[in-house]
Amino acid sequence: MRPERTTRDRLRRREDAWDGAGQDPSNVTTTMHDFKVRNGQLYCERVAVDRIADAIGTPVYVYSRHTLIDHFQKLRRAFHRMRPLICFSVKANGSLAILKMLVSQGAGLDIVSGGELYKARRAGCPANRIVYASVGKSRDEIREALRAGIFCFNVESLPELDAINEEAVRLRTKAPVALRINPDVEAHTHRYITTGTAESKFGIQLEQAERLISARGSAFGSTRLLGFHLHIGSQITRSAPFIQAIRRVGNLISRLRKRGIAIEWLNLGGGLGIVYKDERPQTAQAFAEAVVPHLLPLKVKLILEPGRFIVGNAGILVTQVLYRKETPGKRFLVVDAGMSDLIRPALYGAYHEVVPVISDKRQGTSDKRQAYDVVGPICESADVLAKDRRLPALGEGERLAIFGAGAYGFVMASNYNGRRRPAEVLVRGSRWFLIRHRETLNDLVRHETVPSGLLT
């Protein structure tokens, strides 16, 4: 049997990811996050995670500012030849402090709702750096976005285009739009986050888009066609699906230009994968080297919409052991975080690395480790955060860190089972900041009423 890797070994392995599609691993010269084990303690940058949990309690999300900024800058440097507009995907992590921090670095924001538009404006994002996706924009949301003067709507269907056009007429303005193209490309990711195949609800088929543009011309009435949008899925670890999609939309752009229809922008969307377990995703540099040669001949301006790539490995969820439970066939660590705090394992069967926050000598030896399921307190069989992980026999009050929780973590949290959503903390060097208070019991009923007429 292969010996169990130590916590330090597992974390080092997570830093050595390289592009499995023929890229040289020696090209990876920087680590992928700022969570390190030092002297038996897990640190975020220069702050001991246990210290944060002592002060704030658990569950708590902890983010590294340096990791967030570093990932954004890596993407900008990798694509410097095209000077892209990089719009962080708010749906991945909507923390106002994180949005404001990225905007201050020059990021735009990719939004999918009126609520995210509100947060984008609260974060100080200039309207000309906001792009608006979503298959179901309401008329109210469209009007609010037009009044705000956003850069572009990513249009998902002909009925939506008609709605945007009608609202632009009412407001006596021109609505900037990009047609979201569904290129029918298999992204080789989880079926729930595959968005570029013919069976998906997202986007407009290539042939339909071409007919639509040819029939209506480049003006689209009270809309102005800027270009096309592609987003073929999420947690994609290879460049080949992106290249295939670029080629297909590139052929469309060439045909349209021959008819005198100008196409200025191409939005490549997001979807770059990260390391959760043993994936070998492409680095920003490797991705750029693969796709830029296919983009440059198109002579378009580029938009990117990264979310997970920037924030996924910049955050962890810290949880505390409530009980160690053993049955004849299974061992469990029952913790105070559950699927209401991090739903990805229950929803996608997602893997997240789980490590002790403090690893002393008693816990560190391989022969003292056993297989445990890490489970939460929610009354659902699906409330399992990790299965069959070799961990020390942690006792009540000891803590675990769940890695890769920065994207689609808190933003998907709920109050199911009357649970209060957790606090969030952002670390910068040797300092840490509370950026979201833990919800109170009063928050659970804040918007409810009991009309007196119901009780008589």
C-alpha cells in the first residue's frame, strides 16, 4: 500500500499543477495559493488560521488577498498582447470587499442579475467595465442596466434581444449587445457546468446567429452589435475546447465581415479550471500561449470572464469537529460546517482537500491516520463534505480546513435547517479583516411577518 502523504506533501502537490496538454511543468514557477503549513500550523499568508477561528468562531471562510491579486495579474500578464478587459465573474464570489479590491486593480465585473449589478455599483466598478450575462434577464433588470450605462449585454436568445431592443426604444438609447454563441463544443467537465453543447439552455446556435444578423443587419434597431460571447463551461482543464470554439466563431466572424458587418469584440468567457485534487489545469500563461495565436488573426478586442481561476484556491472554509463517531462499518468526523455552507460536494460530488488546521506530532504519523467521512450537521444524507479521507483521530474542538472553497462557496450558502450563514475574513500579509459578519438569529426572521389576521 502506498504510504499516506503528509499534509505538507499534499499541499506541495497542489502547487505543482501544470498543463496536462503537452506543457512543460518547468514553466510553472509560482505557487497557486498562500495557504502553507509552518511548524505544524496552517497559515494564510502570515496569519495562523487557528488564530482567526479563535477570534471569529467557525464555520468561517478565509481568503488570501495576495492570491486573489496574483491570479488576476497572472491572467493580465499572460494576455498582455491583446490588452483584454478582464471582468471577474461575480457569481463565483460576490463578497463586496473582494469585488472592490479587484476593481481597484483594474478588473471589470461579469454580472448575471440585478442584484449583482447593484453589488457591482456598490463596489465602485465603472459602468463601462460591466458585462451582463444570464439566460433570464427581466425587463426591470434590463432597464436598470441600460440606465446604468453598462458596457454590454451578453444576449442568450432572440426573445431576449427583442426585449432589450424594446426597452432601449422606451429609454431612447442604444443598447450594446454581444450574441452569446453556443458553439456545440464538449468542454469535458461536469454535466451541470457544461454550457456550450447543443443540449444546453445557454446561448444561440451558430447558424441561428448568422441568420439573425443577416436578416436584421448590423444595427439591430435600437441595439448595437459589438461582437460575440463564448462561455462553454466551467472547471475546464485543457485548451482544446476553447480553441475549437474560437475556430467556429472565427469562421462566422470572417463570413460576416465579408458582408460588411463589423465585429469588434470577442468575449471568451471564463471556465479555466483549478486544482481541487489531482487535476493538471493549464496555467494562465499556457492558456494564453495556446489560444492567442487563434485570436490574433480575428483582429478583435478581447474580454475574459474569470471567476474560479482567480478566487477558487484563494479561499478555505474552516470548520470545527463536534464529534468523532464510529459505527461497525464507518468512521465519521461530524463538523459544524455542512452543505448549507459549502454545497459543491453535495451538488456536484466535488472533491475538496481537507487538512487539519493544527498538525502536531500525535496527528502527523501515517499509522495514526484512518479513513473518515467528514460530515455536517444538516438533516440530509447528501451532507458529506469529504469521503474516506485519511485523517488523524481529531477530537471535539479541533479544526479542519476545506481547501478550494473560494469559488462557489459562500455565494451558494443557504439558511437551510435554520442555519446562519458563516462569517468571511480577508487576510493581507500579517493582518486579517472581517469582511462579513456571521448572521444572527434575528437575520433568520428579519424579512418575515406574521399577520394578526392569521391567528384569529
